[in-house]
Amino acid sequence: MIRKIGVIGCGWLGLPLAKNLVKHKYEVHGSSTSPEKLPVLQNAGIIPYHLVLKPDRIEGKVQELLSQIHVLIINVPPKLRSGNSESYLEKMTRLHAQIKKSGVTRIIFVSSTSVYGNVNGTVTEKTQPRPITESGNQLLASESLFTNDSNLLTTVIRFGGLIGPNRHPITMLSKKTNLSNGSDPVNLIHLDDCILMIRTILKNNYWGEIFNGVYPLHPSKEEYYTQEARKRGLNPPQYAPGTKEKEGKVIESKSFLGKSHEFHTSIMS
């Protein structure tokens, strides 16, 4: 029975996820790159580890963590902005090598819908990924590192734009003008539904699968962000006028919803 879970990356998503798993009676081993955050994890009932993934090494007792768990959730987003060019793929290659030395065979890899690139129309898990950003390319390569290993049972979750406590695109967009793509649909998911998806995968043993994680409501960016700005008393972002030149991208969570599961937290709430 799967009751011992490792969460590498207890940040904005990982910490609430770990807390929720503890609440549901899982034994959770969680890592942070910040030593000062370890007491926060411990006070939440999470067994804490200080781990830092680097392209050439892993700092911390990674084998100790891996020896205690049945499933590893890898929740480490690429950090390739602001001139930081370190290789995310090399970090994941280091982690993969450590996993191979352990007894862990079940992986949940948290990825992003950025792997689909600028493809237009309806996007499902069967759509061929065509990333156009460096982070999208490295995420897709890292997914393949785990999914192509026949000795691992890796499930990938490609989340859309993440929203939730202290995180919403409107806080940055409200200050912008002359934005393009106002007629494009949004592809977002709330933190609570991210946690719901991961817990559902664990509960139902959905291994070796790919899931898109996007709430099934896709208003236009202009409509949605104007409404969200007014809710918060912010100035709505200004979109450039123009005709719609392309269909836009609507990402469907076909694998998850097709198993008769539902999302619980609207992106409009």
C-alpha cells in the first residue's frame, strides 16, 4: 500500500501539497533548498530534508529520503530567467541517477503545458509537444528522461497557469498596456485542483500516464483579466485592438476528466 510519499520542492505548490497529504494520513518526506524552512516543514508534520539540485551534484541526503518512500513527486520548476542559464535537464539527470540507485519506481513528474508551444486549437494529452522556450524544451527532455525508463512508472502532469493564494497573473498584467492576444483563451488551474489531481493519481494508482491540468473554462484573456482586475480594485490591462488572426490554444484535461473526475475550484472564484 502506497502511504509514504517524497516531495522534492516544497515551495508554492509543494508545501500545500505536502500538508494536504499529511492531512490525508500519508507519511510525507519533503525537501527544501532553504535550511530556515525546515522547521516549517517539521511543524506541519512533514519529515524535512535540505536538498539542493545542481547540474553537477546534489547537495543533501537524497538517498536517505529515497530510502523512506514509495512514491517520489518531483516538483522542481526550471529557473532559466534573469540570465540564469543553468541546465534543468542536467539537474534532473542527476536526480534520475540517484533514483536508479534506490528502490523507488513510482514517480509523479510535475511539468507544464509550455511543452505544447504555440500550437493552435484544442490540445489534449495526445497532441505532439512543440516547445518554443528554453524552459519548455528542457521540461520535455526531462519528462522523457523518466518516461522512457522502462524500470520506472512515471506519471507526468502538465499544469497550465497556476493561480491561488498570493499568485495571480493579474497583479502584473494590470500595469500593462497595448497587450496583444487579448482574444486568446486562458488556460489556468487553481492550486487546490493541482493538489486534488496529485492526490487522485496516488489514490487510483494512475501510473505511466500523462495528464493535462487545466480548468475547463476558457474565457478570452481580455474578458478574464478585465474581470479579475475589477474584482481586486486594479486597473484592467489594456489590449491592443485588432482582428483575431488565429484560433488560439484551448488545453483540455481529457485524461483526468475522461476518468470521471472533476475539478472543484473555479478559476473565476
